[in-house]
Amino acid sequence: MASGTDQKAIFEDVARVLSTHSHTQAPIRPETRIGADLEIDSVEIFDIVMELEDLYNISLPVEAASDIDTVQDLVSKIGQLANVR
Amino acid sequence: MTSRRPTFSSEILSPTRALVDGREIILAGTNNYLGLTFSEAVKSAAIDAIARQGTATTGSRLANGTFREHIDLEEDLKTFFRAKSAVVFTTGYQANLAAISTLAGRGDHLLIDADSHACIYDGCRLSEAETIRFRHNSPEDLAKRLARLPDEGARLVVVEGLYSMLGDVAPLDEFVAVAHEHGAYLYVDEAHSVGCYGDRGRGLAEELGVLDKIDFLSGTFSKSFASIGGFCVSRHPGLDLMRLVSRPYLFTASGSPSNVAAARAAMGEMMNGPDLSRELMERAHQLHAGLTGAGFTPASPPGPIIAIPRPDELTAVREWNRLLEAGIYVNLAVPPATPHAKSLLRLSVSAAHSEDEINTIISAFRELT
């Protein structure tokens, strides 16, 4: 698990989790759109968020999850919550 | 065979029968758990209310829309659920929208089961509290998420008694323990479970022996109560404050006299009539065993909702049409309205179903295999 502000390590964790849920061969990069490029729907994204919440011991509010579009959005949100924990 | 779109209009004949395109079918997807929509006592009460009070209130509860019967219904609910306060709403949807959005505000936290009904999510949206989801029916996951919260602000945990899609029930006794151990209030939506579980249908919390420990309990009149409307009751006396600030309570017309009278009469039937919840569960066990014997695997143990997962959406739609052609109406439930993107044939049982009707439903399912 990545610690604190280590965005690169967070990205690696996020990419690993997303890769197990992706429905396409699209490469997972910071700018990759989770819905449009990986074809992960809004129901699946909640399951992914729960996995990452457990990994970082954080809770991502539902309202914040609905703002997540790209992989970087998710990485940034996790980094932000992990820092203020 | 032509496939129908998965909705239909019908002429209702009884709690379990309807005419569709001039053909009589058996209804097995109405949520009419106790079959009281055709009870003579309930119908008479509604007709009498229209004769005495007219067809509508034409106003909000806070203005001209509180009739004596609205207050009487709230008193009946307090007695039925052994509660200190009760508020009646115009629909079940509005009950959750109003109560959840009013009980938690900015700086508070709402913790909701991941499989919550849309009205719970909408109530959370209308609230200014932060909403955290926990894994479905998992007190352990709830405990973990409660432990992560800051000390500031109130905490309200929201779960349902009986989940409407898969027909599984919540471990309410465990949720009570976890919520109260972490300083949270527990809110239980018993929309589907009131009438079906517990002594005289008082609900799942009563059946599990924790009714007096539930902080807030909501429900609808549109299922077992054979009417339209919703309610929230509480063991805390302060619930009445909601009447002054809750927008879904204030800014809508109150329930019609006939709806209020029907709900009161249905509650009277539940308390004083034949034990319909017992009859309902006998039919539920018969249907569950029959479908299992026919080679299907229900998603949950026997109960008033029996969901049959299908391998994909197309199969579910085809089978739904074949059942309707065979004279059986069930609910077709497909993603995104279902948990875990399941495609389901969803049946709801009624105490009004006869043993023969249940056997006919089972035979129709057997023909699908």
C-alpha cells in the first residue's frame, strides 16, 4: 500500500485494481477515462472504490465518487483523503 | 412468439388476478403482501372517508391538509410500533426523502447500505451530510467505516429490513449493536418487511427482538397497508420537529382521506384480523420449495420476495414473456436497477394467493426449463 502523498504509488494501486475490472484493452494512464475508456459502469466503480477504501483505510463520500471521471481524478481523491486521515 | 415490453396495463380483478388483453392471469409481482386491497373492511373505510370528507385534502399538512384522521393514523402507528413519535407522509418515497434529509445535515455523516433503494440515495442527496456506503448487509464493514469517521457531527446509519430486489433480510440485531457502540443512530426502512415479519406484521425489527432499539423506522402504506402514503416513527420524541423544516413534508399535499382511512383500516386488520403474515409465509415457503424443485435457485431463503437470477438480460426478458403467455405476471428486474448487475425474475407472494395459484406459478416456471 502506498503511504501519504505518494501519488505514483497510489496510481500503481489504482491501476492494478482497475485492470481487474476493465472491459477493454485500453492502457491505464492518468488521463484514461474510467467509464468511457475502460467501460466500467457506475455500479462497478463503487465496488472499485470500496476496494481502494480498504487499502488506504479511508472513506470516499458518495458525492465525491460521482465527480470521478479519469484515473487521475481517483488518484487525487485518494491522495487527498489519505493525507487528512 | 412476439416479445412484449416488460410493462403491462391490466384490469385488476382481485389481489392475485387481473385481465391482460382480455385474458385472466395470476399476479405474482405486486408487493400486495397481505392482499388487503380487496378487504371489505379496508374498501369500506376508504369509501366512507370519501363520502364524509371528499376526495382530497387540497393542501399541505402545515396548512389546511391535516385532518383528524391524519393525526389518528399517527397515533395508531405509535401504538402499533410502540413508538414515542410518528409522522405520516404523502408517499413512501417522500417518507425516506423527508426523514433522511432532515435528520442529518451539514457536518453529519450518513452511512448507508450499498444496496439501498433509490429513495434512500435521494434522501442523502437532499441532505447536506456526507454519505458513506458500506458493503451490503455487513455489520463488520459498517463498524470499520464508523471507526474511520471524525468525532465531530452526528452519525446516522440507514439500512432496510427486507431488500426489494433479492429478497434478503438485514441482520438488524447486529446493526443495532454496531451503530450504538459507535455512537450512531440507526434508521431502518421497513417498506417491504412491515406486514410480513414479526408479531402481527410489526416488521423485521420486532421479529428480531430489537424494535425498541431502532431509533427511526420508516415504511410505506403502498404494500401491506393496501393504500398510498408513508411514515416514520421513532423512540425519540423529537421527530415532530421535522414537521417544521422538512421540505418533502411541507411542500406537498397531504394524503387523501380515502388513502388515510384505508391505511388505518389495514393496520386494524393486521392487528385484529386473521394472522395474514403467517399465511403469507406459508405460501412463500410453498413457492420457494416448488421453484427449487423445478430446478431454479432463488437468491435468498424463503420470504415474501423470491428472486430468480437469470444468466443474462435477454434470457430474463424471454422468460418473462413466456411466463406472461402462460398466464403468470412476475417482475422483470434488470441492471442498473439490480444489485451486482443481476438479471432477475422477481416474484412477490401474497397471503391472498391460494395453494392452487402457487402450484400454477410453479408449473409455469417448470415449463421454462
